[in-house]
Amino acid sequence: MGDWEALLPGLTEADRRQVEVGLAEADARIRAVLRIADTYFWGSPVTSVPEWATVESWPAEERRRAALAVHLESSNASIPTALNDVVRNLGAEDVPFTRADLVWCLQVAARGECFDNGAHLELPALIAPRLPTGELADLVPALSALVSELVDDYFIAAVPRRRAVTLFGRAIDRATGSRLPSWLLHDGDTFGPAVRAELGDVLVAPGVPELLEHRATLDKPAASRQWLRRLDDLLAAADGGPQVTRQILDAFATRGRSVHDDSDRLLRGLVWALSRDGDEEATDLLARATATAAAAPRQASGYPHAPRTAIVAVRLLADRDGDAPVRTLARLAGTVRNKAVQSRVQSALTGLAARHGWSLSEVMELAVDDHGLGPDGRLRTPVGPYEATVEIAGDRARLVFARDGVPLKGVPAQVKQAHGDELVWLRDAVKRVGATLVSERQRVEGLLSEERTWSYPDWSSRFLDHPVTATFGRRLLWETGGDGQRWTAGLPRCEPDGWTLVDRAGQTLPPGRIRLWHPARADTADVLAWREHLLAAGLTQPFKQVFREVYLRTPAEEKTHTYSNRFAAHILRYRQANALLRARGWQAGYLGTWDGGYESEATRVFGGGAWRASFDHALVDNPDPDRYDVEYCSTDQVRFARRDGSAWQPAPIVDVPPLVFTEAMRDVDLFVGVTSIATDPQWADRGEDRFSAYWRRAVVAELTPSAQVRRDALARLLPRMAIADRVELSDRHLRVRGNLRAYRIHLGSGNVMVEPDDAYLCIVAARERTGRLHLPFDDDPMLSTILSKAIMLAADDKITDTTVLQQLPPPVPGS
């Protein structure tokens, strides 16, 4: 226990003897009953078995002594499994406990063991609120300190912890005369004290404490009719009850931080109360509260700020009319990483789509927030003598200032000093736009796995005129087809009368249905021609499209029928792999040395929600028994499933649509290609060479589709570089002729071998540099790595890095 024990008043010897008199006899008597009922312990509560009826007939004083004996047992026994309900039953309302009993129980609990079932707190929590107010006064400091410790104690199970906090809180409130229950909005988080400070007297207005207390009693996501009837009665009786609801939820939505489980339960009840109001203002507040509850800290993306509230709020928000529910839920679908909340979001969006006659993908598309930006992707706001502009530059949002049309560097000092509130709002707007850019990039790239088409007006308005989505749509390759059978590819171009598609020759294509171009549907000559055109035009796409890899089913995968082993048996750096999984929208349980943590299945939905891919991976045991972190994982099968209502049905690989298959396999190839130990230039065996055989195979392995596309990009880029006469591409390597030696860079792993004996050369660039060379995409870091290494090695006589020089063998004469 903690410091609260030191705050307890002492017991006189007379008081102690009075408490402990007859304790040994009571202990023996209750133990006899418990032994008889022992066979029932795992099947039902002890107090529900027939033998317990005898105990309930004991005199009140007899049950008091038995309760004290069981309390002593629960604070010291190694397995006090079934004693919670025993203590509560023995300590019924008619039992005459005293102040000395409470102090004695607290002293026993403080000096005993702390078990996760919280049985050692049951009896003192029962006694405290029953005592007369005068007998509690000197106990308030100790009880307050105990409650503060309990609200931060995640070792004790939630139900007994919450019960103890509530009962001790009632005793404290009686002793101090507090109107607002101390167990509500407590100091277990920063949110509770902030709301108490901000709202003050509003929280203790007539009827409000009772209303808040009722809202915190909702134990399940769905509110019962009885609970809602009581809620309506309390709302009607409280002074400003509906307004208090909105004020607390607004404070939560504004602060945007994680809350304690107790606050989460209160917020869940508040959300239900808000849902009783049907006005647009309530809908907007519900949307804000939903977004905040479902959001998560950056360092713990799988743990929402208020998970209980999020699950309820998502459901209630989906039943509202207007744009805010669709926009909020669509944004959450791309950002939430918690499985429970994400599944509710998907179900809510599916319901919204069905109600409006849309596809799930279309719901996401129509809900993209423009944040008030103009068609040029800018929001201009006067701030004193300056003009502030929130704008999209490339794939990022930024804030810039100007005065009299002259751009300024940074934020003017006058704005910081005199316009702090406006500056906070502007910076928050940049964050909001940035978050939408991230989710939109992922959403638009996800369309590559769908067979969707758009009318010309819808395509223009949703992808080229929308101030956020346009930063991606205008740089992508699209196809148009008047009859829906023959498709012609082109790039968007803005004309005086609107957007058109133009082919490689600059000719305008006739308008028709529009779809997103994918190399899997194009012939090889067309793909190669568009790659050359992109490089010549100097266009950088928001993600790989024209240079995108294509993955076709292999005979081996058709033979295995239900799974692919194409990327099995690789060793990955786990933390990096897990981060990349989540960044690409996959959901997976974290690996660890706990029950159920040795294997994990990562999943992601493709094809507009109709298909799901799963990727199995497993923990590789750490050879150091003193280390518990997961350093490596091994890869296994990739499987597919088709949506069947709310369930998923396993599907044979031959039934998987080509676009779904290639996009899923591309992601898995990315995980392996980026995080395999074979791509780590600083990798070294951990003492027993257990990965060396894999590493030697992988660093010179046959190129995967992603590496083959990288080779094609290099074939087009290298002739434009100053080192063109010093490099040569082979099937798997880029050969670089330096001034001192020759080198081979593997196009898959990026590892460097020195000719002629293939000595491994470890190069870790502090910063990848490719000069002013234009790259057609920026989501292949290995391409930049290979180019930077080639540039350095072509001038190997200029290398000054001692870590590199020490590895180089002496030059071979005549080489």
C-alpha cells in the first residue's frame, strides 16, 4: 500500500481487543462452511450454494466477526479467489460495524497483500459510508489518499476497484459535505479536475450531481429502457441538465486527451444523454466527441482516448442526419487502429451507405472535409496587418504569413504577442488539414484494388476540384471509356471549360466513364510508354502508380489453393515491420512473450470492403533470456476471405480478383523488402549465426516484383545521371565502376559487394542524396538508397568516411 497508511489514526489497545474478540472462533466457523462449499467455487458464487443459507441465519454480531475474519484472510491469503461476494454478504446492512472496525480493516489491508480481485477492500469500503458523519472527520485525509491511489491502480480489476472508489468516495462526501460525488471527475486524469475547475457551481446545481451519478452507472454500451427512463426523469428535474451535458462533452472534445476508465464511463452516459437531443448543434457536438474518443495518442495508436465512449458514440452518430456523421465516420475509418472501434466504424459506414443507396467506398469519398479551403487549396485569413494562409504544398499542409503581398519567414512576433488565439486556431487548422491529407492519400491509393468507375462530372468534382483530394487526383493516371469496354489512359489537364484527360501526345480524350488506371489492366508496351512519359514530363506521383508492381498468381499458389507461401520464411525486424503494417492500414495484435502473443495475424480490407487479406507472422525467440522485447519475427502464409454479411468466409486464391490480389501481395512484399534483416547494412549475427544462412540467401536473391520495378526505374534514370558511363545494370545488380574498385549493389536488398571476391561492404548513409535528379515517386526508399550508394562509389577515391575505408580491401592491379 501507499502513504495513506501513515495518515490513519491509531487504535487504542482496548479498541483493538474489542474488534478482535471472538475472531478466532468466527474464523474457524466460517472456514468450516467454506470448506463444505469448496466444490462450488468455480461453478457459482459461494453465497448462492445451499450451505450458505445457514450463515445468513447467524445473528448480526456473529456475521460481523465472520466478516472481519474473512477480511483478514482476504488480505493475507495467497489465493483469496472467492472472498469478494463472501465479504459483501457477511457485511449486510444490519451488521453493526464500528469506527474501530473500519480503522482495523484499513490497517490490515495496508499491511497485507494486494490482490487483483480487490477482496481486501470490500469490507472497509462497506463500513465507511455507514458510519456517522462525526466519526469520519479524522479519517478523510487517509481515505482521500487511498482513493487517489486506487484510481491509478490498474493492477486491481476494474469492477472491485470502481466499487471501492465509489463507496469510499461517498464516505468522504458525507464527511466533507461535498455535493458533487468525489468519485466522479476525479484526479485519475487531467480531464476531471479541469472540468471541475471550469464548470464549478454548474456541477452542483440542484439535480445535476444525481444526473451525473446516474450517467456513470451505465455498465454496457446499450442503454436499457429503464436506464433511459430514469435519465429522462433526472434531465427534467435538474437545473440546466442538457446544458451541463453539452458543456462537459465540449470540454472533452476540446481537450482531446486520454481519460481514466471512470471518466470514460461517465462520458459514455453523457453521449447517450446528448443523443436524446435531435438538433444540428447536438449532432455536431456528438461528431466532435466521437472523433476525440476514437482518436489515440501517437505513441499508442491502438488505445483510443475513451474506448467505451467511442464504441457507443459511433453507433449513435450513425443514426443522425446531415454531413457531420458521414464525414466524421469516414475520417475515422482511415485513422482508427483499435480493432473494436474500427469494426464499429465499418459497420456504421455500411449502414449509412445502405440507407443512402451508396457503396461503402462512395460514402468515404463524399465525406472528405474541405476544411474551408478554396479551389486552389488555400484558406486566407487576415490577422492584424498580416494575411495568414493555410495551404497545401505537395502532400503537406503548412501555415504562411504575408504582409502587403510579400511572403514572410516564420510567424511574425506581433502575431504571437497580440493574436495568440487566432494563431492557435490556424495551427490547429493545419493539423486538421494534414490529418485529412494522410487519410485521403491512403483512401485514394486504396481505390487501386477496386473496380470502380465515375461519371465525368463526379470524377471532376471529387478528385480534381476538391481542394484536398485534388493534390493527389491531378497527378494520377486515369482511363476513360465511352462504352465501358475499351479504355484509354490520360492525365488530367485544366481547360477554360473544365477538366479533361489528355494522352501522351497531348490530345484530348473524349469524355465518358472514368476509372483509375492500374498497370495490371494495361499491356506491357503501354506501361513502359507511360513510365517514360512521366520521367520526361518531370511528374512526381503521390504514390507508385505508373511504376507500380504487379503480382500475378503462380502455379504454386494455385496448387496450395487457399494460401500463398510466396513471402514466407523471412526474418523481419519486428518493431519496424509492425509500424509499417499499421502505416499501411493493416491491423495486427502485438507480438510478445505472453499467452497468445507468440503468433499474430495482420489483416486489411481491400476491394472496397468486399475482400480481406491476412498475413501470418510469428515471434522469433530472443536468445538473451534477460530480454523480453521482440526483436525479430518470421513470416508465414497470406490468405484471403470474402465478406459474407458481417462475417468473412475463406476464399480460394483463384477466386480473388486480380486487383485485390496484386495490391495485397504488394503490401506484404513491401513489409519484407523494407524490414528484412537482409536490407539492414548494420545487421550482424547475435552470437550463434542463427540467421546467417537466411541473410546470405536474401542479399543475392531473385528480384521480387517491387525490385523488378525498381530495376526498370533505374534503367530510365541512370542514363540521365552524371555517372551513366560508370554503371551497368544486370538481372539482379547495379554494377558501379569506381576509380579504385568495382562494386555490385543488389537491387532488392541494397547490399554492396566489392569485386572480385564479393566482400560485403557496409554503408550507412547519414542522409540519402540523389542531387537534383527527378524521381517519379517517393515511396520507395530503397531506390534512393541505391542511387546514393552508386553516386558515392563511382567516386570512391573521394570517400573520407573511415568506417567505409576500413572495410575496403586493397585495390587489385589492373582492375
